[in-house]
Amino acid sequence: MEKSVIQQQSSITPLNLMKLVVYSAIGIFMFFIPITIGEKTTIPLDHLVTYITAALGSSAKFYALAVIIMGGLRPFIVKTWNKDAVTLVFSIFKLIGIGVAFMAVFNFGPAFMFEPDMVPFLLNKLVIPVGLIVPIGSVFLAFLVGYGLLEFIGVIVRPVMRPIWKTPGRSAVDAVASFVGSYSIGLLITNRVFKEGKYTIKEASIIATGFSTVSATFMIIVAKTLGIMDYWNTYFWATLVITFIVTAITVRIYPLNKKSDEYITEVGDPEPELHGNLVKNAVSEGLKATSHSVPIGKNIVDNLKDGFIMAMGILPTILSVGLFGLILAKYTPIFDIIGYIFYPFTWALQIPEPMLAAKASALEIAEMFLPALLVVDAPIITKFIIAIVSVSSILFFSASIPCILSTEIPLSLKDILIIWFERTVLTLILATPVAFLLF
């Protein structure tokens, strides 16, 4: 007890307090405070990426090609390509992505691929922006996730985690890490904590399928693609709230409500109770985390490296799975057929162009960016709803599903598909009235 008090006191220093306040404020400013430069009003991170994209000009596509080549070859260099069946399939898709990237950059290949809504759209509206915004965004994520803000928020929301989401307070850190970092960071934390016996099977399953969504940086790409950056803060907070309301519902229905309450370790390690003033505890935990933080320069370099590796992993699959999904959506009836599952909901909710909205909702399972491409010319209400669905559904085959399947968490593909359907329907129901109220 005395030791913990001494540690707590040693973490409360002016320098640690300055780090917690100033660095967190920088991160919040870059991601959440819109400013006007010229005639454009958006968050500073978006201004920065737009400036860098313009400065690179035509060389941006060669940068994207280099990232795709490295990302496509990486599984074979680090020898993870045949780890399991899912990894093997996506390693092949990454190689295909390299081929598509060469065709896109050097303009050769079948004519249908070069229609404006196919490869050119994927390259210019998704691949290049994502290739820049993920590494650049990861630099500023260092300020948000490295200096106590996550731990501070985790303590503040701890009293509501168990009653609403049936997870311990420490899972709040996973949830926030996903939204401000990435689903891969969130899943990495979840899997590690689960293996340490600090989450039950049910808790880990809830967190993996309910909290590990794409980050704010990916949401910026969706908002930019759909032309709704003018409503960025509204879109972000509506998506955050709806995502977690949907999770609160799915934890109470099959299959999540049937998951085991056992730990995978012999003895579980439930989190300790915190007593006393909530804000004081939150500040104390934030300062404790800050006292163990690495220097800002190292943190930025580490985050930039992680962001670049993530971009390498994402870009080849966006191009290959994205093109595959667009071809299926444009030239086959498969997503129309799957879309009929959601059509009764989009029709009953009176969403403008209900069949298009239903098809976009179905398309999300392939790749979370694809629904935005499908509804880019739709009415603003439909675009806003589908922008939320893209994030709140959480589960998609080009990235998050393989990530979940590669963890130790016992979730089957059947479980994942059922949860995806539930999340999509619930998101449509919750997002539609919000969109109608706003627009």
C-alpha cells in the first residue's frame, strides 16, 4: 500500500502534468478542432494532408506504388504469408494489389478497369489519401495515446462500462485506442490482456467485435469521399455514440450473450476497485501513465513506423479487394442479392434510394471504404447514414475479420457474420433518425 502511494506521489510532478495537458491538447486540436484556411474549414490534420498531397503532385502515385510493393511483399519477407488459411488468401490479394497498382500508375490493362468509378477512383480517392493520412495521422496519435489521455478517459467511463457493455473498466482503453488509433491497436491490446487472464472469453469477444472499429483517420477518408467534412464533428460524435449503443445491444443477444464467462488462464485477474473521487483517480492514472511514457521524439518515430507498416498492410488490399468488390458490385448481382436482406429495413426507414442504401450496407462486409464509393452521388441523408454504417458495422473481410481470427479469442466466422448483420441493421435503425434530424 505504501509503495503504491509513493509511486502515485512520484508521478504527480509539474512535468508530467504539463505532458498530460499540453500533449493531449495538441492531439485533440489536430483531430477535433475545425479551423478555416483559405475557403476550406476542416480539422488541422486534414489541412496538413491536403497540403502534402498537393505538394507531392503527380509523384504521390509513385509513393503509393512504393508502399504497395513493400506491403505486398512483406508477408513473404517476414514469412507470415502461410500462417493460416485466411492469411494466405490475403497475402495473395496483396500480390494482386501490386499488379493492379502497376496498371493504375502506368495506365495499362483492361478498359473496364479504367472507368472513372473503378481503378482511378480507388487510386486517387482512397489509396493515395490513406497512404498519406495513416502515417501522418499516426504521428499526431502519439499525442493522443502516449501521455495519459486514454488512461484518464478509461477511469472516467469505468463506472458505466460494466452495466452498459458488460466489460471491465480497463476495456475503455481498448475502445478509445481503436477510435483514436486503429482496430489493429485495439485488437492487439485486447488479445494481450485476454491472454493475461484479465478478460473473460465473453468480455474479449464483446471488445473485439464491439469496440475495435476503424480509427478517426479512416473516418476522415470516408467523410472526404462523401463530401461531408463540413459536418466532421457531428459525423464523428454521432458515429462514436451509435457504435457504442449498437454494442450495448449486441452484448445482450446471440451469439455474444452465449459466450463463456470463463478465463483462458487457470486463474483470472479481475481489475481492482478504485475508491474515492473519480476525477482525482482519473488524473492520477493519467499522470501515472505519463510518468512511464517515452520521450515525445521517440514516440513520434515509433508511431510513424507503426503507421507506415499499417499503410503497407492496408493499401494493397484496398486496391485488390476494393477492385474485386467494385467489379462484383457493378457487373454481378451478388451485392444486390445480399442487399435484399437489408432492403426491408432501408425501405421501412424511408432512407432516400433505399435499394442503393441496402446494397451499400451489404458491400461493407467486403471492405469498409466500398459503401462510400457506392453512394458518393446519393442524397446527403443516405451518404451520412452509410458513412456511419461503414464504421459502426466494424467487421469487414479486407482487414478487421482476419485480424480477429488471428487472435486467441474463440470467435468463429459464423459468430462474426451474425454479429455483422446485427450491427448493420441496428446502425441503420439508429443512424436514420439522426440523419433526418440533421438534414
